[in-house]
Amino acid sequence: MASLFKKSLFTGTIIICALSCSQEQKSPKQQIDPLNYVDPFIGTGFHGHTFPGPVLPHGMVQLGPDTRLNGWDASSGYHYSDSTIYGFSHTHLSGTGIGDMGDILVLPFTEEKENKPIATFKKSNEHAEVGLYTVKFDNYQVEAKLTATKRAGMHQYSYDPSTKKKLLLDLGHILQQTWGHSNTLNQLEIVNDSTIRGLKQSQGWAYDHKVYFYAKFSSSFAVEEIVVDSIMVNTELTEHEGRNIHTVLNFPSLKNDQSLMLKVGISAVDLMGAENNLKTEISHWNFDKVVSDAKEKWKNELGRIKVVTSNEKVLTTFYTSLYHSMIAPMLYQDVDGRYRGIDKKIHKTKEGEVNYTVYSLWDTFRALHPLMTIIDEPKSIEYVNNLLSKYEQGGLLPKWPLASNYTGTMVGYPAVANIADALSKKLPGIDSQLALKASITSSSYLPELIADEAEPRKKRVMSEHNKYINEGAHIPSDKITGSISYGLENAYYDWCISQIASFANNDSISKEFQQRALAYRQYFDSETGFMRGRNADGSWREPFNPKHSDHEHSDYIEGNAWQWNWFVPHDIEGFAQLYGGYDSFTMKMDSLFSTSSEIEGDNASGDITGLIGQYAHGNEPSHHISHMYTYAGQAWKTQKLVDQILKEFYTTEPDGIIGNEDCGQMSAWYILNAMGFYQVTPGKPEYVIGRPLFDKVEIPLGSGKTFSIITYNNSSENKYVQSAQLNGKELDELFFTHDDIKKGSTLEITMGNRPKKQ
């Protein structure tokens, strides 16, 4: 056991209550259907930024309605408060803070129009469930149904018999145009009277994003109009090119009792790939079969965790969270294995290799990827090897790869955390020597590697913060923005590299990066008790206000000094010594959770949400903090806070996610903590026991074994752990290891309504 606090948390003999002492235990064989407890609308309100449309686990197509085009809350193209629909596009992002995607939009409509049609609807006429989205329009007599496979979307449109049956196909449709997302090329080809194909190429967050499509209709159409760059063109021409193209079709041969069916395959490779993807995945017109197949795939994935509780709302929150955790990273290759690499060249996957995109690494290294190492080890191996493949193609490990692009978004080089965690958990099939080489290169300052990147992206892709770290200096706050965020995060990432080096049997590199991992100390101001910006001459930056936030120009990315102060997950004991020991350390933590929640500054980050004092659960830098109490010997404070966060910041309403979902990270935090544990330090295969919500949890493992958690005296009031056993042996500390999980252990936890203090 490598826990940092070695005092015994429990004394005496553990008492295991009979089942009558706790809520009634249900047999896992009588498990409810998890599909009934997924609500895709959760997270579509407030700033959750999820989308409600159908998607398969890690699918390339995310088909759904676009209700909002610009602004922060249009990041997924949908917001629950809206009542208009611009159409249904085939790609979306789940829970991000930047918008992109929204590719290949279609909208059925029935009336004459002056400009592009826009549909209106009532919430009572909208429905979403796993694998299916439906809506009935108010202003057009159309009911729309959507479903999806991995690489294709399927639409079913039922028109009122008395109306004209029309459809808009808009390649020029764009999300976040006011944020710089724009088309660079549209190509449209009318193949025949039931088939259209083409290309949408755009630049924005993904600087060079190609989406080829192949669309097949169940009924023949007539081309009513084609508009290229705002100019009406000859509809008898079959091929068109421009920056913004849309066409309007009508369907004179569609019988009154027939629904119009549409299926669309997409590819990042070429037109042949889009056609092949569609024909392989949807070779028929049976809409209900696609829905049924989607549900079956999701049922298998959601069955990776089986839980027992009588609380229906907790079930909905849990399984919706599990659903959200399995959307990204997204598959990014055709059925024949071809894909567009981060070097913009076309590659083909080897046996056992899978290419993905949409890695929100700065967010997801904290909980999503650790969760996946438990419930889906093969996919975790795929992720690490895919990140290493991107390094081989592009020269750097990516921070936030999107559609074969380095976006340079967020802080540091977080891919090393994924790699270190996988190696620490002994996941097979990962080349540790390649991993070390990739990690060292990505932590270096080598601007020549990104000479071909477009401005102003270079400074984000190859961070200038690395230059100062490589020189052994602190990052000067008067020279560069985000000095504390980069200084603290990169110290942890350097610790991860030291771990990777040890797995690669390179002791000298391990020692070098172990020393670099201690660089967090130079940002600590003992007078104020905060991690604080330092100027180039070593002086503290003035003025200093720990509650102040500036989203654009600050030492702290998406936060303030209160929230960033605690990011030293790799050396909690050493961090505590900066305060003089755990007693003073926990007093400072108490202040974090009890001080005023006021955020000061004219341009404060909107990411600061879900506040308890200055703790901000709505953004990732805070996610480990509540568990630090357990390392400091005050586990009951962890349990009380986790209970509060689970109950107050996650609900079954559309605003039920307290901040950006961030591609599964917010949900993964809930999943792990609801089961009763959390990993504070990815790269150290150790879990902290917290406050379980369920009477029983079973995680079937790939080895055929099962990791189980049984909780006794479990109730809303009994939030405090009284004792814990692992495989019948009493735990002196509230920690267990990843090896304990892989062995198929049983963890038994007894709860009570009073704190258990040592």
C-alpha cells in the first residue's frame, strides 16, 4: 500500500450486519434494464452542453437537432431551453466548451419559404431515448425520427398527406460561426434521383476538417433549387462547388401513406469511404431494426456495471452518466480500416488497432480514462496505442485532438497521464520505450516540430511554458499567461513521465523527471498560503486576490487561486509539509469549502460553477480535492463532501450536470464516487474509499472474475464509513489497489450516521 497517510483509520473488530440491517439486497440476476434509466436530455440545460440525439458507443456519427448556432451554450448545437430547430446534423460534441462539428444538415419542411426554413416545436412533442430521437414540428406538418449506426445516420420523416413534401440539405450549415468556425469548401453531386454525395470542409477548432457524405433516399426526388454562395444556380447541373451550398428537394412520388426515409454515411477519408460505410452498416430500409440494434449495443455496454438500489433517481443519474461516459473518444476510421491521420495522410489500421478522435485529455485523464481501465481494459489499451500512433504521425502527443487536428486546447501534455496510468495498471500490449520517447518529446520545447501549424495555433500546440520548465526556471507570470496552471499541471505530468521511465527501466530519466515533478514548490507563497504567480525576477505578482478570475488573462486557466491551489496529486504529503503538516493543511482546505463563493473580476471564467465555498465542481481542477482529506487522516470530511456533491450537483433534470460535461469526465466522476471510490492520482494504481450510494455494485471483468462492493446500513442519512473489509480482511486505511480489482475482490463497507474519527 502506497498511501501517504499511514495512521490507522479504524480500530477494533469490524461488524458485518445481516441483510436485515441494510436496505434489501436484490439479486444481480434480477437487474433492471439500464436502458430504461438513460435520459439523453440530462445535461442539455444550464452549461452541460450535451446533445440528445442518437449515437452508438464511441460512434463516429452523432445525429441530432441543432437548435442554437452561436454562443457558449451552442457548443453541442443544442440547448434544452430552445424551441426552434435549424435541422438535423450528423456530428456533434458532447459537453465541450467550444463548438464545432454540426456537419451535413437536413430539415424536412412543408411550406413555401423566403429563406432557409426553420422549424419550431414544443417540448411536449420532443422525445429522446437510447438510439432514438423524435420530434413533431409546430409550423411544418412533419414528424421526424432519427437513429444511428457507428458511421451512418438514418432518418424517418412522416409528412401530413395534404402538404408538399420538401427537404433542405445544407452543407453550408455551421456551428459557432461567430467564434471563427467557417466553411472552406463545399462539394455537392446529384448522383441520381435518389442519391446525393459530397464534401464539407471547414476550419475552426479543428483547423482542417473534412466530412465526406453519401446520402440515399427511399423515394425519388426533384431538385427544386440549388444555392451556391448565395447565388441560385442551374438545377440541371449535377456537380457544384463553393464555400456554402444548400439544396431544396421535393418528393412528388412519395405516397401519402409513406414516410420518407433517408440514410447518410460519412467518412473523413473520401466519397468511396462514405458510401462503403453506409452500405455496410445500413443495407436496408428497416428503421426499427437500426433502433433495436442500437439499443442492444448500448445494453451490452451499460451492463459493464451492475448496481442495486431502490432509488430510481439515482439509477437514472448513474446510467445516464455511464451513457455519457461512452460517447467519446469517438471512432474515426472507415469500415475498411482507413482513416485520415493527424499528419493528414490516409492510413489503414493494423490488426488490433483502432483510430479515435475527440480526446478531451485535460479533462478525462482524471476520471474517465481511469474508469475505463476498470470496466473496459481492451479499449483503454486502444486509446493509449492510438495516442502513441498520433505521436508517430505528428511528432507530438496531442492535448485535445479533433478530427485529425492538433487543437492545442488546454494545459500541458496530459496524454502522459493516460499512458502512465495504463502502464501502472499493467495493461498489456503498450510499448513502454515508445511511450517514454513520446512523453519526453512532448514535454520539451521544440517549435520546429510544429513549423507547419497555422498561426496563432503554434503557441498552443507547442506551449512556450515548456521552454521555461526545460530551462529549470519557474514560468514567469509577467511573460506568459496561465503560469500557475501550467506550472502545477506540468509538475504532475513530469511525475507521470518519471513513472513511465521506471516502467521502461530508465532510472536516470525517472530520477530527472522525479525532480522536475517537485517544481510546484516554487509557486507556493508561504505568507498567503497559495500557489501564486511569480515574475521573471522572482518577485510575487501583484496585486493578488485569490477569488479573482479572468478568463483570458490570468495565472489560472478557467479558475482562480482557490481552485488551482490544490493540484499536487502526486505529492500530497510533500504539499502538506509546505503548510507545516497535515493539521495546517486541512485547516486551509476547510477554508476552501467554507469561504464565500463570490467570484471577483469583470471577465470571470464561466467554467467556475458548482460552488461549495470556492471549491468548483463544475470544472476539472477541483475534482480530486475532496478526497485529499482522506490522505490527511480526516476521511469523514471526504465522505460528507462527496455525499453533498453527488446529491446536489447531479440530478435527473436537463440542468442536472453542474458544468460542461467535458466528453464524459463529469459523468465519470459521478460513476466512480457513486460506486464508492475514486483515483486521486492517475499513474498511481490506488483508490480512495469514499461514500457509496449503492447497496451492491458488480463489475464483471474481462478475465471472468467480478469486482464487487457491498454496502451495509446504506441510507441517505448514513453517509459516514464506519468500517471496511476487503475479501473478509479488515482495512486499516480507506485505500485499495487496482490489483485488488483485477483479482476479483469483494469490498464490504458498513455505513453510519456519525463520522468515524481515528
